Amino acid sequence: MIKDITIGQYFPGRSAVHRMDPRVKLILTIAFIVMLFLVRNPLGFVLCAAFLIFCYAISRIPVKMILKSIKPILPIILFTGILNLFFIDGDPIFTWGVLKLTWQGIYTSVTMALRIVLLIAGSSLLTYTTSPIALTDAIERLLSPLKVLHFPAHELAMMMSIALRFIPTLIEETDKIMSAQKARGADMESGSLMQRAKALIPIMSPLFISAFRRAEELALAMECRCYHGGEGRTRMKQLKLARVDFSAMGITALSIAAIVALNMVKIGIFERFM
């Protein structure tokens, strides 16, 4: 399970999505999230899924990467789906004590699960196709107008970039510690929930120590290189909008307009659930 977590990983490439301006990719990712929550009927979800599949096809990210990004959140999806399934009021199918299965509950459960899956897959595409350095520059550039209010745009962007950069490192470190503990006879997969939680204590302690040690080494390295924040900082690569960026913005705007239009379409079989 630990090895399946792909959050924060970057996969180099030369696709159109890789070449896009990171500022545009960040804005379009936010626009896609907004688009997901604008959906009001099944046709909208079909359009969102088609849009995301189109983006992944252009970026040439392997399908297994999408599945890996979704696999760790399956327990959350199942838990959320069960809650919506039995605790939404509506036309009952059957009732068992406090649990009540309704048609509206089924519809809400399915749509909520689809939203979470598409949200994670869409957000993962940003980190898959954007290096941490480019993402830092994009966040800093987008927040730069707030500098007149003495907002620490560069420092915030740097913290977010470092956090994303070290997620794969900490995942790898966790996997090594778990393998070492299992080699010493530790049992982390059997027993009650409380016993499994106690078995994680020997993992968390060295993991925290390792994380603090890496943070100290990084701070020392930045200090040795005379790092003083964003003041007087220059960039090797200047961010410029290209034709592919304007094309992506146009396609996204058309998709959002299509979602709004589809919300006005009435689908007979689903009207009772909405």
C-alpha cells in the first residue's frame, strides 16, 4: 500500500501537458475542481471523465499511475459512500433499524464517489506533469500581487514545494522502516485495531526522527548557500504563455460552459433523485 502512493511524484516528459505554463496548469486544475462541483446530472460526470481521460491521453501518463493514485483513498471512498447510502432521506427501498436505503441515497453515494475519484485523478495530473521547481515558480507568480500587502508569497510557495518534494521521500523511508520492523518479527497486519495501532508506534518514532533530521540538513544546506528568500532572486527559466496554454484555457472554458448547459437538461430516470 505504501508503494502505491504516488502523491507528489513527477514523471518527466515532453507532451503538450508537460510543456504548458505551470501557472496555467495550476489555474486549470482549480477550474476542473470547480467544474466537478458544478455537475448536477450524470451527463456532466461523463463529460468530466472524458475531459480528464483526454488530458491523461495527451500527457502520456500510464493508466497504472492513475490507479495507484486512487488505490490509497479507496477506504475513504467506501466509508463516504456507505454514509451517504444509508443516511440520506428519500424514497425508501428497505429499512432496517436506523439504517434506511433510499434511491436518493444510492444516487448521492455514487455521485460523491465519482467526484472524489475524479478530484484525486485530476489533482494528481498536476504533480505528475509539473516539476516541484516549476510549481514553486507558478505559486509564487500567482501570489506575487499580494506582496504589496507584505504577504510572504515566496516563502509560502517554497514551503509547499518542499512539502510536495518530500512526500515520496517520506513514503520510501516509511516503507524501509516497515520492512526492517517486519524482518525483526513485528506483526502489523493481524490482531485487533488497537493492536495494529500499537504496532505502528515503532514506525512513527524513527520516521519523525528521520524527517526532523532531513529538515535540519535542508535548512543547513540552504543557509550554506546564502539563501535569503525571494529578495533579489533570479530564475533560469522565464515563464511565458504559449499557444498550447491558450488552447487549454479555451477547451476548459468550453467544458465548463457545457457543464452549465447540461445542468439544465432533464433526464427522466434521474429526475426523482436530484
